[in-house]
Amino acid sequence: MSTVEQGGATVPGPPLPVLPGRWTARVARAEGADLDLVHGWMQAPHIDAYWHQAWPRERWHEEIAGHLAGDAILPVLVDLDGEPLAYIEVYRVLRDRLAGHYPELPHDLGVHIAIGEAGRTGRGLGRTLLRALADGLLAADAACTRVVAEPDVHNGPSLRAFEAAGFRPAGEVAFPDKTAALMIRPRTPQDMPR
């Protein structure tokens, strides 16, 4: 795992979340079935409406390969009961465009989430996954004290899912392509390493 120096301390790249029970997470590959899955999902209208990345397959290969070669974003596929459910990007805020838009801490982790099949949205899976994902990232990085997200302010279902998963609104962030709602899920006493 690569690292970066931040104020004299070494900050590793984003970790793979530790997910419980029916959930599994693994690093996405930049080829084969993983690439086909991510590329196909990104063409879906419910994802493209907010991700704006309905790119050709070759560009998705470059995107995932670039993430795998760096230490800013970890591309992850999440399964529920052995069936692919979502594409997740786990990122270190200090290496992301979100850095500087709020008083981030060196180990803050961020997430982007896309539930692949439109028919699996609106059924509570997103909020359940987001809760497991936040818990799993806090478990994977003992130095991380909060997980953040920046969904589009117009994406009501996503905002409700983040809030139901324990994320709290912390203002808005203006990006060139969207106005984002900064959502923060702090570590709680229950999340403390044992």
C-alpha cells in the first residue's frame, strides 16, 4: 500500500472496507468481467444522471487502471449474497478535489457509490450498504475518525440514504460539475477498535 507524508505522519492509500455477513468487498480489476460490469452499470440512466461517466469501455479501463496504480482512489466492487450490487470508490480526502473545501483530517476517507441495477434501488439496500461501508472503513483504518461523501444536492434518494446510514449534513461544496452536499459520518464509541 502506498503512502504519503502529511505533517510528518505517513498516510496510507484508502483501505478495502471490512464488511460483515452477507456483504463482500473486493478490489475491482481493470479488465474482464469487472470492467464489463462497471462499464455496463455506468451506462444506466439512474447512475449516469449523477456520475456523468457513461464512457466507452476503453476509458473505464484507463480510469480503473489509473486508480489501481495510484494511492488516491481504491475502486471496489461490493456483492450482496454473492451477487454484484455496487461499484464503490473509496478515496483519501487529502488527495481528492474535496480537500480544502472543509477542515479535513489526514486520515479522512470518502466514498462514491453506484448501485448497479435500477431495480435494486429504492429498497433500503443503499442505506444498509452505506452503514456497513462506513463501519467497514472505520474498522479498516483505526486512524480514520470520519467517513465523508459529497452527493449531488439534487439527488434526494442518495441524500436520504446517507442520512439513514448515520451521515450528517455539513454544508454544501461547489464543484464545476455539481453542487454537492457534504455528508459526514463520524466515528462513534461503538466504532472504537477493541
